[in-house]
Amino acid sequence: MLFRLTAAFRKVTDITPSFLKKINVRGLVLDLDNTLTTHDNPRPAEGVLDWIKTMKDNRIKLMIVSNNHPPRVKPFADMLGLDFVSEGKKPLTKGFREACQRMGLKKQELAAVGDQIFTDVLGANLYRIKMLYVSPIEHEKTTFFKVKRKLEIPFLPKKFHESE
């Protein structure tokens, strides 16, 4: 199924190392906008820096894969101390494949994390990796995104994983 989720969370910081261990995930491919921060925001959302430290302390590999251009992604990734793939072409598998190779993991050990059904979720399923959906931090204001978010409604999760 193209829009299958492994699990759904309210926010990225609700994903725990113990949950990842249960599903045999050793690396996360992270979306940027509305997953780690709001659109065009140069600062991470509340709790994200501590969450990244916790993931790294638990040997979870992290890499940002974004459809944005390098001037948006690089400064943000550098601030977080993460490697990245910009212009990832999601939902195509290019960015996921590149991240998997650079992280040195098998596809079975990898999960994507993101807020958009037609890019993050579809891309993860096309690449055949686990998908951890997170609710968008805030809803975008442009007409394009308003339409896209309406089209996503039938595919949104009905229940969310509760913190452990």
C-alpha cells in the first residue's frame, strides 16, 4: 500500500529510542519543514535539539532529506550537527536511497520521519522503508499547501502512538 504508516506521532520528539529498538530501526531519514521546525524557520522546534542528542546518545543515525535547496537545508543541518540530502525529489526514492547509502544501513534498519502524505509517506513506501508520520507543527498558509492538506485528509492516521 502506498500510504501505509508504521506508526504515527503527534511530534518528532515523541519518537523514542526504545520504540525504534522495538521495530529494529537504527537510522532515521528526517524531513525538515514542519517536522523539525516550521517552514522557513532557521531554528528547530522546541525540544528538537535535546531529542537529537538523545538519539545520537542511543546510536541512532540521523540524516535530513529535504526537497528544499541547499541554502535552506545546509545551515539548519549544520546547526543540528546532521548530514543532509537537499533536493531529495520526494516522493521519488533518490533522497532516501542516497541517505541509506551514506548512513551505511540496510533498508530494513531505516525509517522515514515526516509530516506530508504525498511526499514523505509515499516516498518511504516507494522505497520500501518504515514510515513514522508526525503531525505538521503548523499548517501552511499558501493556497498550494491548503489544497494539498485537504487532499491528505483521507490518508491521515486515526490514532497516534502514545509516549512511553
